Amino acid sequence: MLSAGFSHCLRRLPGMQVNIMEVKSPSALADCVRSNTPDIILVNPTFGGIFNPEHFRADTGCQNCKIIAIEVGKLSHQAADLYDGLISVIDDMETITRKIKSLSTHQSESTEEKESLSQREKEIISLVVKGMTNQEIADKLFLSIHTVITHRRNIARKLEIHSATGLTIYAIVNKIVDIDEISLNV
């Protein structure tokens, strides 16, 4: 899923405490905002049909909250102007960090230490997002299929990403692959 890859990237933002809360409807988001008062909300502009930040702020009383659109497709200038910022699914970590930090009013050090990926795990991610099967990866890297499966299991555990789409977003954002290297079957 897109959200899993994006969530993992957001958790890795340096110097920021990020709490991820996924909600399924605008009313659930409103309830969440009323009880948590976030500094920044990232939202799909098509969430709940069409998401309108002005109406949302008025309904929730969250006037100081920054609302950033996650741009999956091209937004019209009129729609983009409703948001405090835009983050594209193809932005790299540096760009995402810069955009979010520029809007953030509260920044704190994250105490969570993230497990880093080995070079072999990064190679396997690259091949997975390019569409190779476990057997093809094993053949290419001269590994057993069981070793590839173990690496993939470790990658999923470390990144908390359990879908090819989420892994693809993670790989693009973290520059493990270039977007031109993968075929997007839409």
C-alpha cells in the first residue's frame, strides 16, 4: 500500500517526532484532530470525495494546523492553493524533510533508533520493485530461494512494509531505485 511506504518514510524524518494515524473517513479524521491537535496533517486530496482544507479547519477548529496534500496525480493550481503545501509520492527524503520542516511549528528529536538495511537487502528491494520473482532474484544474485525469502521477510519486518506498492514508494523516496527503472502497471 502507498500509505505503508509513505508512513515509513515519515517516521524517518530527522529531528522530528512523527505520530502516524491512518483514518478511513473525513469524520474519523475530524474526531482524531479534535482529540490530538496535530501540527501537520497529510491528506490525499480525494479523501472522502474531495477534501476541502478550509471547511475542515472550520469544522474542527484546527486553525493553526498545517494541511499538506499528498500528490499522487497532478493537482490543479486551484486545488493546490487550498493546501499549505504539497508532497509528491516521487519526492525524495530530503525534499519531504525540507517541505515538512518548513511548515512545522514543533520539532523534537526522535529517540527511536531505526534498523538500517544491509546492502544486500537494498539490492533485493531494487530487484523486487523492478518486478522480479524470488526465483529470478535468487538466480541473479547466486543465492538460494530460501535466502531471498528470508531477506524479504527481514525487509518487511524492519520497514514494516508488507506490499509491493509500499516497497516501491520506499525505494523511490530513498533513492534505492530511480522511477525510470520500474514499470508502473496501472
